[in-house]
Amino acid sequence: MKIDSLLYNKMKIIIGGEFSGEIRTAFEAKGHEVISCDFLPSEKPGNHYQGDMLDIIDYPFDLGIFHPPCTDTAVSGAKHFQAKRLDGRQYKSVAFFMKLIRRTEHIEKLCFEHPISIMSSLWRKPDQIIQPWQFGHGETKATCLFLKNLPKLQPTNIVEGREARIHKMPPSKDRWKERSRTFTGIAQAMADQWG
């Protein structure tokens, strides 16, 4: 009986824009069929498509969690917005985000994860803003969740000592990559509460 109920509740899930494998691994542990996709190879073994998420987006997924590129839209880089508009980077990033929204309309449950960005005024306000310190990590990094048919994530482990480590990272060639990582506690909360 228990096995039948697990099979019945098994979802087909896509995690778009994830190279770390954190969210994919958390949902796989719950017995779901999950694929992550990114232009980068996955840091964890598992079902990962290395390439454009739009290549596989039309598959009949039940749940999609997407991390659209944010380098050119996040307000943390607002001082560079003028240059990013002039050379077209910001327009291209916004156009990709909106294309992703249109291409995922067939997916019943959706989460678009993004930092505080211009998407809140160009598209819509987020349903929720979460912080890593709400999920067991002593850091600050405001993260917007735009949700469709999913409940807001409930904090699982509030941490008192909070630091802006991500924001204070020194310049490096991999800074963007380190800043975009999903925290393990957030990935686990998604799998526990949405899976």
C-alpha cells in the first residue's frame, strides 16, 4: 500500500537553470522523476540536461522550478543598468524571462526564483521573498519566489547570526556562479513542502 501511494504521488519535475543539483537531489530523495538543466554540467551526479532549458521545456512536467539568469536584471547591479540597456543585455534577459513564462503555461505548478529585480515592476510582484536564514543558513540573500499553484515556503530553521556573505564576495571569475547557488536548506524545504 505504501509503495502504491508513493508511485501515485510521483511527479515529473524540471529544475531549470540549476548546475548545483541541490534541488534536483532533494526531490529525487522523495521519489520523484526529476531533471535539472543548465548550460553548465551538474556538480552532483543525476539526471541533468546540459544545454538550453527551452530544448526540453515542452515535456509534460507537473512541477517546474526555474532560475532565469539575473545578472542584467537584479537591482544589486542597478548602477550598471544604463550600460546594460544600451548594449541590449537587459532587454535580452527580460525577453528570455518572459519567453520562459509563456513556454511554461502547460506546467501546473511553477516557481520562478529570482533576486529582487526589475521583473517585479515589468511582470508582477513576487508571491514571497525568502532569506537563507529562514532555512538554516546564517546568511542574508533576499530571494523572490513567483508562484503558481504552490503554497508559500514556510521557514524550517530560523538562524539568529546573519551575515551578508554572498553580497560581500570579492570579485572573481566564478563570483556569479557562487552567488547563484541554491542553499541546501531551501532546496530541502521545497522538496518537503512542494513534493
